[in-house]
Amino acid sequence: MPRSAFLDLARPSRRHWLGYLLLAPAVLLIALIIVYPLFVSVDLSFQNVNIARLDQPRRPFTTANYERLFASEDFWNACWVTFKLVTIVSFFCFLLGLGTALLVNNRFKGQALARLLVALPWAIPEVIAVVIFAWLFDSSFGLMNWLFIKLGLVDQTINWFSSPDAAFAVVTTVMVWKGYPFVSIMMLAGLQSIPEDFYSAAKVDGARAWQRLIHITIPSLMPVIGVTLVLVMLWVFRDFSIIYVLTGGGPLKATQSLSIMTYEQAFGFFKMGYASAIGVITLIVCVIASRLMIARAPDNI
């Protein structure tokens, strides 16, 4: 067989090799930046390591990090804070995202500008947005305190970042503001894929707006809703900058999520093995939660 024929990957019998060859760089890159660090983290979680170094010999295998983790009140508090954030932020992001998507999906004057304004929070860099909100909720000269006093909602200024409940409310507000445009964009894409014939037939049958929403729009959007909620949930799970810049996990660890706790243990107390154990548990929880949500509609997603 001529050498040129052997190297001809365009031949029908060798096209699959061409696909493997084209995918190889991406697979190797993913293995280097995702798979390898993941295995290193899992390995570190079973070692008593303070500062991880590649030239150090491997420490003896131990489950002490996980034993300490499950006996720690701080860990369970971080789990509870993370659960509350995921639940509240996902719920309000979905409501606002679906509402704004239904609004801008209609044809009206200024529709393009409205769509731009809806997507604007998602385009703003996260750290810049958080700094702006930190000024807005400043206890001394923030806009929110002035507005609440003018409206008669409060008699004196609120120390937003000194009260556990107020700090948690601020973090939740910023996350919802930053996250709902993504949901809105996803919902808008799903709405535009629904045939208009469905709504025309429903109008002929006398269905009202809310009936069309419940019986046509929501069922048609279920595949998009499932994927979107999973992505939002994973974003809230891993988000670090919003909480760290606003509160740093305080006050009294009221906003200390699993990501903040992992960072503090790894780079604050230099407990790399313990921090890796937290990261492994977080990964397992995310995988299980994602699988449970996607498994509800396996034929649609």
C-alpha cells in the first residue's frame, strides 16, 4: 500500500481517525487543566498537608481531613449557607428571568433597548458590580439607607455588613441581580422556538393569557428551564468574588459558603489537605444535585 494512501485520513475507512486527531489537542488541554488538578485535589484530601509542593514526598494516607470536616460546625454552617443561597438565588433568578423574557419577547417600541438593559448586568464584570453595590449599601452614606429613610421604611441607618441577616440579604440581592440576565437570555431563546400556531390555536379555543402560560409556555420551556437551573445552581455553588468582596464570609460566618471556607482553609490557614476535602465534598454535592435535576426530564435535556 502506498504511504500516501495510508496517510489519507479523508478516506471513508479512516475518517474516524481524523476526528480523533482533531479532538486530541482539546482532550489533552482539558486533561491538563481540569482532570489532573482534580486528581491532585482528591489525593491531597487524603493527606495531612499544610502547603502543597510538587517536590514533596507523598504523605501517608489518612481520612483525618474528612473526619474533622464532618465533625466541624463551621462546615455544616457553610453547607446551610450555601443551600440557602442556591435555593433563594435560583428561585428569584428564575422568576425575574422568566418575567423579563416574557416582557422583551413581545414586540413594542424600544424592544432592542429593553433587551440590552436586561442583559446589561450579565455583561458588567463581577468585581466592578460588587464594588458598586458595596457603595450603595454603605452604612454611612449609601444610597439604599437614604432611600429607605426617605420612604419611611426605617427610622435610622442600617448597618448592612454588620448584621448577619442584612449581610445575607445584600449578598443574595447582588447574586440575583447578577444572575437573572442569564436566565432571561436562556428563556428568551426558548420562547422564540415555540411555534406561534400553539398560541393561535389556544386563543381560538378561548384560553386566557395565564392559561397559555401554564399549558403552553411552561411545558415547552421545561428542557431549557432544567438546563438553566442547573447552570445557575452551579454558578451559585462556585461563586466566590461576590461574597468575598462584600462580606468576606462574615459577619459571624453568616455568608460563609463552601467556596469561601475552601479559600480560607487553603490560603488563610494553609491547610491544603483540609481545603481539598471541602472541595471534593462540594464537587460531589454539585454532581449529585445536577444529576437529580437533569434526571427529571431525561428525554428532553
